[in-house]
Amino acid sequence: MIPGVFEYHRPSTITEAAGLLTRFGDDARVLAGGHSLIPMMKLRVANPEHLIDLQDVGELKGVSITSDEISIGAMVTQHELIQNDALASAVPIIREAALQIADPQVRYVGTIGGNVANGDPGNDMPGLMQCLDASYEVAGDKGTRRIAAREFYEGAFFTALADDEILTRIVIAKPQAGSGYAYEKQKRKIGDYATAAAAVIVGPGIGSIAMTNLGDTPIWSAGANDALAKGDVDGAVNAVMAAISPASDNRGPAEFKKHLAGVILRRAIERAQGRAN
Amino acid sequence: MSKMHVKMTVNGKEVEALAEPRMLLIHFLREELNITGPHIGCETTHCGACTVDLDGKSVKACTVFVAQANGANVTTVEGLVNDDGSLSVLQEMFREHHGLQCGFCTPGMITRAHRLLQENPNPSEEEVRFGMSGNLCRCTGYQNIVKAILAAAAELNAAREAAQ
Ligand SMILES: Cc1cc2nc3c(=O)[nH]c(=O)nc-3n(C[C@H](O)[C@H](O)[C@H](O)COP(=O)(O)OP(=O)(O)OC[C@H]3O[C@@H](n4cnc5c(N)ncnc54)[C@H](O)[C@@H]3O)c2cc1C
Ligand code: FES
Ligand code: FES
């Protein structure tokens, strides 16, 4: 399992990294933790000629928390998310979800930026970010812009990110006081991607749901969120069930996944409601 | 194919070599440096046999390019022995509690367990199982691996208290 040949770059600023991406265009990819990209390169599914390693770009690190907003650098690892107590008290669902991703070794290096930028429907963070209604800050040679997580995913491995853009930070509004949360994930074994997963935030007048690995992109539905905010759990579940489109694969037939999606979604809602006050 | 100059600290020693950036860290350690403690089991980031300590993190060396480790501090199971070359407490506990049978997974298990105990010197059984979940063993059924790690934690803690 030897990947193809590439030239290695290690810039230390966003500007320098964006300049390299512009210069090499389609032939270049950025490398974060490498735990999605390197496996794909070993299989030669990905063959970038230039790899731009972001590990030295300090601007992409760190978590900052203000009274109403949380900003997480793209290069923050899952391990760092879990270790951060201030983050866990501001947005506890992030720790709960991160602990269900992969295994300890993968979490030490896998980054939140790589997880959300990758576009793999199996990744857990994209659905979580849709549930939290997060935005992604991206930077390119032409400047910076913000893209809502709910509008970012276009298809499996297709996102709104342009070839020459880098995802720099993830910005989340602090969930409203009194809301409860749950991240519920069904997997075949520890370390596996989801057969189905549900992220839920619920409280008085508040409802947000997103589902993972039940279609080409993570799935959220305005109808489901409105129903949940009004306390109509059956309505919310029905709206989600109408929006998902799981495919049969080695994690099970589509019918099984649909059944499972309903079960874990109800479980997540119940657990989240138990935590709301 | 252009090679790059890589420099890193491995088990306390500075090493320098020319290598292709795409070379995997596990191949660099085993084939260039003849450090054969870390094993290649699956080569697909699942089994943990290739686990090494990279700048204080447990990582699967089959999924790291040597270029990424340029400038890093790497420790393998060979680097965990006591200064006089005798087995460390953790290594000794694996022997005493039969934490291995064929031994293939053992270097990865011990290297990972070492970092786990650095971060959490007094883990519960559940925390050990969760913290070791990136390492697979085909022989032991894990029971004795968990026992060995808990015994090492107890012994290290007792030694720490005695030293105070
Ligand atoms: C055994 C195993 C089990 C796993 N299980 C899970 C799981 O259960 N759930 C889960 O969610 N994930 C899982 N993963 C994936 C893991 O979480 C990855 O680390 C993650 O998907 C990607 O993060 P990374 O930092 O490794 O990104 P990389 O692999 O470095 O990059 C992934 C992609 O994103 C792009 N990219 C990275 N950073 C940026 C950026 N800042 N801006 C623009 N583009 C960027 C890269 O060019 C590449 O195309 C697993 C991986 C392994 C090996
Ligand atoms: S050889 Fe690296 S995880 Fe199996
Ligand atoms: S002792 Fe044989 S694989 Fe673990």
C-alpha cells in the first residue's frame, strides 16, 4: 500500500498555503491529520501531485469562546476537542460526538477541519455542525467568506469549497440556555463509521436534528426542526424519515438502516429532552 | 523521484536520512532505521500494531508520511525500557500477567498503554478498555492485557507515593 509520488510542502501561514493551492490548482490537496486522505492515497483513489501540510499553520489552531460564539480552528484535533473543558461546558454535544469517532490513535491526529471538509457522508462532524447550525470560514487567494454547514454539502465528496480555498475556522453560536442535547450513533464495532447517527438539540421552542450516513450528505430538515421545537416528536421523526435515503452496503440493507434511523433518532430525542430544562 | 532530507529524534537519538516524502513512517522506522518493534498488521489504520508515540501522541505509523514526522520526537517500544536496558514496569507487567500470547500486537499495545498511563495514571478498567480500543489482539481476548495495564498503574502509583 504505497501511495503515488507527490511533492511535499509545509507552509506556516494561511496566505502561504492559499498561494500554493492557487499555484498548483487541481494537482494539490491540503493535508490535515491525513486520516481520511492517506488511506485514500494508499488505495490510489486520491493521487495529488502536491501535498500542502497544514500542521505548522498556527492560525488554524486553538478554540476561542465568547459569551455568544465559539470559534474552533480547522487544525484542532478530535483529541483536543475532547480535552477542552471550557468547550465541553459551552457545547457539550461536541465532546459526546467526538468520543464516538474512530479510536484514540485516530482522534489524536484527525482534525475537525479535515472531518468537515472531507465530504464523506460517513464523517460524524458534518451532521453535528448542521444540527448546531455552524458556519465554516474559508480563505482563498480572493479573500475570505463564510458558508453555512447546512448549505456546504452537495454530494458525496462534493462540497461548496472551491479548489483553491482552505477551511480555516468553524463558528458556532452558543446553544440556547435550557436546551438539551444528544449524539446517538449506531456502529458495528468501536472505531467504525456510523451505520446511522443522530444529533439532536431540543428545548422550549428549540429543535434541531441532523442525521449521518443515511444519504450522500448529512441530512437536516426545516420541517423536522419546526415540529421538534413545537414538541411534536412524531412529526419531527416522520419529516426526517421522509428526507433520508440510505443505500444498501456492508453495513446492512437500506430497509434495516431506515428502521435503525427511526430507533436512534427517537432515542436521541428522548435523551436530549431528559437533559433540557 | 526527489527525496527529502528528514531529521527526527527516535528513542532519544537524533537520526537523519534521505527519504521520499510518501514513505510511511512505519516503513522508515523498520526499513531505514531497523527499528522493528512496531509491526505492520493491517496497514489500513485499524489494528494498532504499528502504534508509536509521536510528539506525545499515540499514532498509527502506517498512516503518517515520513515527511509529516520531519522534526518530530518519536518513541517506539524499544525506547520504553529502563535506562539500564531492563524491562519497564509496564513491560514487566505484560510478562507477569500473560498480556501476550503470540506477541504480534504487543509493541503497539505497550506503546499505546504507556501514553494512556501518562495521561491518566489511575484509570478504571472501563477507561483502560476505551483507551486501548484502537489496538486489536487476535490471541488474548484482552482480559490479561487489561489486567497488565491496571497492575502497572497500581505499581507505578505505589512507587510514586513511596518516593514522596
Ligand atoms: C480507522 C478509522 C476510523 C475512522 N472512523 C471515523 C468515524 O467513526 N467518524 C468520523 O467522522 N471519522 C472517522 N474517521 C476519519 C477521521 O476522523 C479523519 O481524521 C477525518 O475524517 C479527516 O480529518 P483529517 O484531519 O485526518 O483530514 P485529512 O485526511 O488530512 O483530510 C481529509 C480531506 O479534507 C481536506 N482538508 C483537510 N483539512 C482541510 C482544510 N482545513 N481546508 C480544506 N480542506 C481540508 C483534505 O484535502 C482531504 O481532502 C476514521 C478514520 C480511520 C482511519
Ligand atoms: S498496521 Fe497500522 S494500524 Fe494496522
Ligand atoms: S498476542 Fe497475538 S495478537 Fe495479541
